[in-house]
Amino acid sequence: MSKTALGFVTCALLLAVTAAGFSADKTFTGASGDWSTAGSWNPSGSPQVFDSAFVNNAGTVTVSTTGQVCNTLWLANGSLSVTTGALNANDLLAGVSGTGSVTHSGGTVALNSSLSLGTAATFTGQYALSNASVLQSVDEYVGDFGIGSFTQSGTASNTLSGWMYMGKSAGSSGTYTMNAGTLSAVNNLIGYGGTGAMTQAAGTTTVTDQFQIGSLTGSIGTYNLNGGSVSAYDLLVGSAGTGTLSIGSAAASATVSHMLSFGKNGKLQAVAGSSIHLGNSSVQNASTTVANLNGLQNLTMYFGGNATLPSMLEVACTDIGSSNTGYTGNFSLGGLNVGDGAFTGYVKLVDDVANQGGSEALYVKNLVVTAGSTLDLNGIKLYYDTLTVATGATINGTATHVGATLIPGDFNGDGIVNFRDYIILEGNFGETNATFSMGDANGDTVVTFKDYIILEANFNKSSVPEPTTIGLLIAGGLALLRRKA
């Protein structure tokens, strides 16, 4: 070994011995008291940087000045109150046994490693972050092996340089209630191995990598987005566990920059007017249960940010042709906007998963393609209710109009009750086991004169024929059908 290497080893050993020599276990002894009060600790003296600090006497220790430190803070049937000042530690463990709680209403808590709430199985850890408080850590476990809860309000910020877990281990549970403020992490895993739930009423959540809801097999995750904004690189709903994304307000903002994925056990609930801004993201759908993703009917997807690299959009609707029933219970989409504000988009339809079997298509109620944007149907059928195509927009393929709510008598689904519909009825007159598209307007499975009466009653809703022409058509139709009858 070289002299230099030997010198480094010697220094490391000396530092380790020195740290061990100066470290101690400090136990809080008062019912309440300030961290800096020497007499509140046994042995006497406030904890130092290498000391482990224990609050296990149902007492509450308060941090009200800067410069307070320890190695690990253990809250077992004990509480920490941070009102002003600053506490720096490696780890903070709440719920090692009994209930451990933190009330953080001011100042800063900086953790060089982790925050664990509900550290041990069956025990409870709680954290309340409010006002303009600042919490900084690497990783956080809300429900580590036990039960964890975190509430955030005011202008408080919770910043992680690593991972957030809510319900980390099998059997654990974690809840995060965000009423305001900011939360940022590299990964946010709601229901990683256990049960996790996050409810956001306001504020901003930023995830620079993966936002998973229901990560591992057997886990259950729920994210209720009722207000505020969330942004993530990937949003994975039901990765291997059961995950539910619930959008409870049309005003809530959701942005995904790389991938939105609904796994086999992924669920989506959304109120009318809900939206997700997807940039140049791709959308995957591995679900085979239509009811799990009924929220798609109320959701508009916005794509924009790259006019040359396509976003892949998985289609999952059973292709039942030009029937408005395709918009109901069929993985149909409320809206598709190719182009988002000033950003052009490029979307390519794909069918990589047999979600329902047979031929699959896309039914979308409102379709918008903005100037400079491209929608590539890729040989896949697309049916829409309303269509807005700006000058300079491109649709590769032919999209078919199908009114989401068909007018009685509109047998071809083109949104107009006219002579074309009469031709359908006349050609199928007398047929049994008939469908609406064959001229069965009243649903009795037989095309009869009763269906013609319905067509006649709705003919005036057509914007094509003139009134005089309508009268001539009706008169001629009556004569023809009477001869057939």
C-alpha cells in the first residue's frame, strides 16, 4: 500500500473513532421544552451532530432557534414542534413505536437522508407542514412499514432530491393531503408495496421522473386531483398493482411530458371537462376492462410540442362502425386536440394491445387538429362527433363523422335526417332482426311504417332540403311504402 493510500485509511479510521467517541444517545425527559435547553435531555446537553435523539415519553420538544442538530431523531410516543429556526439531521423516524408526530409550522427541517412516518409495523407517524415552512430530504416514506399521514398547507414546500413513497411496504398505509404549497420529488410512488393515497386540493406537485399509482403486485394506490397542478415525466396508473387516477375538477391541471400509461389494473375517473396536457408523450392502454377507464369519456387529451416526432396513441374501442353507441362504454375519448395552444403536435394511432378483441378503432367526441399539426390514422378507423381542422393541418387517412347523439331517423349517422336515410329505410322495409342503422327507428327490431312516421317527424331537422322538397319526398315515400305494405 502506498504512503498516500495508507494516510487516507488512517485519517478515515481516526474520523470514525472520533465520531464514535463523541456520539451519544440523548433522551428527552421533559413534558415539553426547547431543543436547546440542556436540562431537557439525559445526559444533559442538547444533541450534537453525531448524537441520536429520542423522544419517547409522550413529551413535545420544540425547535425555535437555528443550528439545532442530531444524527437520527426517534419519535416513539413523542412529538416534535418546529416553530422557527432550523433542525438538521440525517434521519427523522416517527412511529418507531406508539405514535410519533411532527408539527412543522415555521422554519426549516433539513434531512440528509430520510423521513419515515409509521416506521414500524402497526405504529403511526404523522407530519403537519404549514405556513411558510420548509422541509428538505432525500427520500420520504409516508407509511414505511406502519401507518403514515402527511398534511400540507399554506405556502409550505416539501422538496425531495430522491423518492417519495406512500404505503411503501406490504401491509403499510400512507396518506398525503395537499391543501396548498409545493411538493417536488424525482419519483412519487403512491401505493408502492402497500396502500397509498394522495389527495390534492390545491398547490403544485412536480415529479421529474416517474409518478406511479399502484406500483407493485398487490399494492393499491389512489391519486385524487381535485385542484392545483401536477406535472410528471411519466404517469403510470396501475403499473403492476391497482391504481386509480381521479380528476375531480375540470380546473385541475395535469401535464405529462413522456408517457401516460394505464396498466391492466389501472382506473380513471374524471368529471366532465377534465384534461391532460401530454406534450410529445405517448399513451399506452393495457386495460381489458372498459368500466375501469370510463373517465376517458370526460377527458380531453392535448398533444403539442413536436411536429416531426409522433406521439403514439393506443386505440382500444371496439369498431362497431357508424353507430353512436361507440361513444359509450367503449374506451372512447371525450376530446383529442392535436396541437396545444402555440405548440403544434403530431399524433399517430396504434393498436398494439388487444384490449377488447376484434377490430379496434378510436371514437372521440371532439377532434381538433391545429395549424401545422398532423394526425396519422395509420390505417386505423377514427369516428368523431365534431371536427375542427385548421388551415395547414394534416390528417393522414379518413375520419368518419358519427353524431354522438343521433337524431331519430338518422340511420346513416351523418347528423342529418334526409333522403339518404329514407333510401336505407325503403331498402330494408319489412326486415326483421333489424338495427337502427337498417331503419329501425323505434327499436322493435322490425322496419315498418311506424319507423317511417318517425323519419317524417324529424325530417324538418334537416338543414339540406328546402321545405317544398321535403313535402314532395314525404308524399312520394308514403305512396311507395303503402304499395310495399
